[in-house]
Amino acid sequence: MMRPEVELAGKVALVTGAGSGIGKAAALRFAAEGAVIGVLSQMEDEVEQTASEIERSGGVAVRLVADVSNDRALKAAVEMLVSAQGGLDIVFANAGINGVWAPIDEIQPDEWDKTIAVNLRGTYLTIHHAVPHLKRRGSGAILITSSINGTRVFSNAGATAYSSTKAAQLTMGQMLAVELAKHRIRVNVICPGKIDTAIQAKTEKRNIEEAAEEVEYPDGKIPLTDGEGGDAAEVAELALFLVSERGRFISGTPIWIDGAQSTLVG
């Protein structure tokens, strides 16, 4: 099949966590392929920056500021996008945090709850409020950002809350792929490994040595790149493929994008 010049012409896409990292890269990439982008982040300045970059490149962006774990705020954001653009075709539930990494007997309930709220509740709410609009279109594509953690890798000390949400996101995607197939809505899950984004800098790690178990790796933790992490733009290319017509027969599928990193410890 020959690739069309513009793959997402006429499509409306919601991207959460679009202010930085993978979300921003995907928003810019989808816009370059002709989609109108609902740029959603909790940080207004990040939304403005991503939206402005899209517009400077000739694209169309709708600015949406919301906390994905807030039901009312997220519902209002989705409705704002649909009201402005007349519908919704693509949903990239990407927003997430690493949260606090600490031994299970030290991580506090409010720290645990925040990670669950943003990563898991936020993914649920994004899809919950978006699906009625996809159904009205008669088709659609949903993409969820999970991780190698909790799906193939279980050796990152103290990351129990984070890894639990990532495992649940993968299961959610596979369950929904079956549930929504009758509506011609595809659901897939991306599981990145080490990607050069700002999320690591925002991770609080506390006494993780207590939870650690020594693991011996071959030289270079990422075989394909001799240890170098991937780039958010590379993940955006995968995301584009999965939401485009090129991925029209792919649903219920987790795809690990990690340079074979997780195969060393799986």
C-alpha cells in the first residue's frame, strides 16, 4: 500500500500529556500529517508552547488545560474539543507520571494514590469521555502509553506503584480492543523503554536501595544503541503508524519500543 502524502487529513486527535516528551512529539507529528490536535496538559504554558509550534507550522490546535485525573475538568476539555471541531477520531492517552519510587513499606498512601490517579484513572477518564464521540464517528483509534516497567521489566527498585499502573494500562487496552471492535474502534498500547524525556527528572526516588536486588546486565543495557536511550520522535512515528490507515488491522496489541532493552531482563 502506497503511503498517502498526508495521512491524517480531516481527523481530530486528542493527545494528553501533550506539553512535553512523547505527547508533544506525537502532537507535532500528527499535526504535520493533517490532524487537528486537541493539545491537553495540566500546565497552561506547556499547552501554549505546543499549540503555538503546531500553528507556526501551519497546523490547527485546540488548547485544553486539564488534570486528567479530574473527571469534570477532563470531560469539559473533551467536550470543548468536540464542540470546536465537530467530532473526534483519534485518542492518545499518554499523560502520566513516574511518581514516588520507594520500598512498599515506605511509600505513603497519598503518594501511591497520586500515581494511580494520574496514570490509571487518567487513562480511564480520557477513554471514558472520548469513546461516545468515537462511536458517533463510526470508527476510531485509541492509543495508550504504558511502559516496559510492569509489562516486561520488574527490577526497578521501588517502582511498584508506577509499574502496577503500566501493567493495568496494557490490560485495559487489550480488554477495550475486544469491547470496542464492534464499533470499528482500534485500541493499541505502546510500551517505551528508556526515552530521553523530562519524566526522569521529575521522579522522586527515596531509599530505593532497600528494595533493590542486584541485576547483572551485558555491556550496554540497550543492545541496539549500546546503552543510548531512544528519542520521543521515534515513539511518535510508531504512534502515527498505529493511528493511521497503515495500522488499520492492528488492535489489542502491545508494542515495545526499547531497542531490545527489555529482552535482557524479561
